[in-house]
Amino acid sequence: MSSVIAGASPAPPAEVILRAIGQPFFVVAADDTIVEANDATEHFFRIGRAALKRRKLTDLVPFGSPLVALVAEARRRGTPVNEYAVDLKTPANTERQPVDLQVVPMHETGRGDAAESKAAAIHPPGNVLVLMLERAMANKIDRQLTHRSAAKSVTGLAAMLGHEIKNPLLGIRGAAQLLGHQASADDKALTQLICDETDRICRLIDRWEVFSETRPIDGKPVNMHAVLDRVERIATSGFAGNIRFESDYDPSLPAVLGDADQLIQAFLNLVKNAAEALASSPDGSGVIHLKSAFRQGMRFSVSGVSKKVNLPLEFIVADNGAGVTPEMMPHLFEPFISTKANGSGLGLPLVAKVIGDHGGVIEYLPTERGSAFRVLLPMHDTSLGSSAGPPQEKQ
């Protein structure tokens, strides 16, 4: 393991910081030799830094390890490659350790300037940086699949009973309307209350039934920036009239294959949640930030799903409100859980279902101030006439 040698000159501050990072990362040269590693890498592989630098990557992981393939792919593409929920074995630890992997090429080609020459001297072509992170994103996706199944099971009963419940409700509403025509002014208020409450229950049942909808989406190429612009116009003309919107869009973003109306409703729910979080903010201080980006190489391996999921399109809805309490974070996408006095607890689960039906995932990102929800979606593959498609759950 690493140690401090008496009389040795202290390491530069940057190196000290890098070696102190708690997640393993190391640099692999073009011949697959380890040329640099931090202390966390020592602990992960149970080998000291000096010994690590004499090893090749294939000495540290078994034959056929996905890490070797990812390093080769990052070199070939010249761009970062991510893979999540990789079960990694090492010679010192034969038990599978689930990690998220990111492999980043350290040499840019094609610029031909002095900066490139300097970078090549420090990091020759073929050098890649490997980062290993705790299995965070994959667990979030697994939880969403679990929440989606729970929502289907809970609301499946509601869907079966919905017809039997709504029919008598409509009869009660009709009777209340007839009584209202002959009632006094005071009694009319009560009959109107009956009508309003039956309407509210019917709307709630309609929302429950959305979860049990299993018909495939009639997908068409959708411009997501048009979706976000529509959501912003609806919000600023109504519930978010006193809130400032900021946007940061990637203009080259490809289309998504999906249902524009459903996507508008999903992002409208996210923006409405953000606006409600800013309700107590003084006029002019509340801000909702909409962002899009293309994240090449975002690939996930999810339990219960037959193939890896590629989700390069990123959309973020953020606000500078009060945020979410740590106690609520694990339960945000569970049905019937809400911190609002009159909340049904179905808004975010509905968003998660719509995004899931489009083959994507949604996650909550804690920020220093406020909240941020990140949506990852597959892009529309024009060569195949479809997107990557929703992940197919194994039966």
C-alpha cells in the first residue's frame, strides 16, 4: 500500500488531492499497462501502487471482463463510454463487486495546435482514464422498475373496480343535479358540493387507470425542444406566471420516438411541482431551469431487462426552491406518497410511468439549493425507423 518515505519531497497539491479521492480511478496506457492509480484503486484491487504500475489491465481482471472491452471501445470511438451495474471480479477478490464504470480517453486528436502537442507529451495517444463508482444509477433504475410494478399492482385493482365505482357515482351526480333545480339557495350549495366531489373522485379514478394502460405507444418522431417550449408557454400563462424560466438547450439534439401529448404532460407535471416548490418565494426570485444535452455512451445494464439500455438524451428540470427532505428522496416515485396537504401522490409516479413507457428513466438530483429531476431517453434511430425502444422486462 502507499506510504510516506522519510526525507522524500512532498507530492504536489494536485496529486495529493487526486490520490485522496474516495472512488477508484487509474490511467491505462496504450499497451494496457497501468501508469497511474490513486489510493482507492489500491484498496479495490488489494495491490500497492508500485505493484499496480507493473501490471497490465488483463492481470487485474479475469479474461473476458467488460472493463477490457470498454477500454478498447473508448479508444476506438475517442469519446467517454459509461456502463452501469457491471459485476467486476479481481484476482484478490473473486466475489462480484457491482460498480459503475466510466472510461475517458485522455488525448484529443484532430486539433493540431500547441495545446494538443502538450497534452500528447503528458498523456500519449491511447491513454485512458478509468473511473469506478458505486452502483448508483443502476440501483435507481431497478427501484423505478420496482415502483412501476408496485403501481401497476395497486392500481390494477382500482382499474377493475373503476367501472363499478364510476357508474353509481354518475347516478349520484345526476340525482344531485335534479335536486339542485328544486332546492333552496343553501341546499343548492350542498348539491353542488356533491357534484364537485363525485367529479373529483371520477378524475382520481381516471388517473389510477392510467397506470394499468398496457397498449403500446403510437410513437412518432418528437422534437423535445418543442415539447419543453410548449410546457413553458402553458406554465407561464397559468400557474407559473410570476416565475422566471431559463433554458439551456443543445440545438443538435435528435428526436425521440414517442407520444408528444404524453411527454408534454410528464414534463408539465415536473414543472408544476417546481412551481409549487417556489410558491413561497418572493416575486421574481423563483427560477425554473430547463436543460437538454446529448450524453454519448450512456449505457445501462439493468436487472430484469434483457439487453443494455442506451439513453443518450438528457433533460433536466430544476428549481431554486426548498428542495426535498432526505426522508422523502427514496419514496419520490412511489404511488400515494405526497408531502402536499391535498396531494394524491400520483404525479411523479405518473411521470415515471410515461418516461418508462418511452424507454427512459427519471431520477432526482439533490442540489445545494432547490431540486432537479433528470430524464434520460433513447434517441430516434432514423436508420431503423424507431428509437432504441423501451426496455423489455423479463417475464
